[in-house]
Amino acid sequence: MSLKSSIKGWFGEVQGTFAKKIFLDSEIYIDVNNVTIPTKNGTTQIDHIIVSRYVVFVVETKNMSGWIFGDEKSSQWTQSLFGKKFQFQNPLHQNYRHTKALSDFLGIEHDKFFLLSCSGVNVNSKPLYRQM
């Protein structure tokens, strides 16, 4: 990962953290950021966990620009930016694995988790089945 990508990713994480602080009542929601938990295959890193008494939100953030092609069933999505294409892991699948790992780690039923995947404001999304 390039330094530019790392900085852009970090900036996206900061935006997510800032938005949570503004929009969520801190007496109802507790947020934890950048959490690494053990799994059967090593570890997994979760961008944001937001806990209330009723549900646990697990948030995956992507700070990307350009056109994003993908759907819920594809294992990889594609970013098209300045005539170049880059593949990345489907954030919905990635976040599902996060919720399963967190469920196993905490011993909480998986149906108590709610998945959220967020992207930056410079993203134009299209379903993968359309022409790229």
C-alpha cells in the first residue's frame, strides 16, 4: 500500500469517527475504533464498532474516488480511476467476516450485529453487471 493510499484511508477513518461523534448520542452509543481481534486464521481489523443496548453496529469504511463496480455477491469489487482499474475485497463480505469474528469472540448471537459499509463522498457506484 502506498503512502498516499495509507493517508487517504486514515483520513476516511477520521471522517467516520468525527461523524459518529456529531450524530450519535454518547449516552446511548459507545464507539470503539480500529479494533483487532483474534480469529481462527489469525486476526481481523475492524474499523468501527458502535454498541447500544439493542444492537452492535460493525462499520467498514472505504475512502475511495472514481467509479466503483461491484455487487453483494462478487468477492472482488473494481475501482476505476483515471483510466486505471484496481480490484479490492468486497467490503460487504469483509464486514460480514468481521461480524462473525466479533460474534465468536464475544459469544454474542450473530443476529445482534448490524453491518454498515461506508464510502467517501467522491465515489460513484454502479452494479458490476453493467459494462465497465
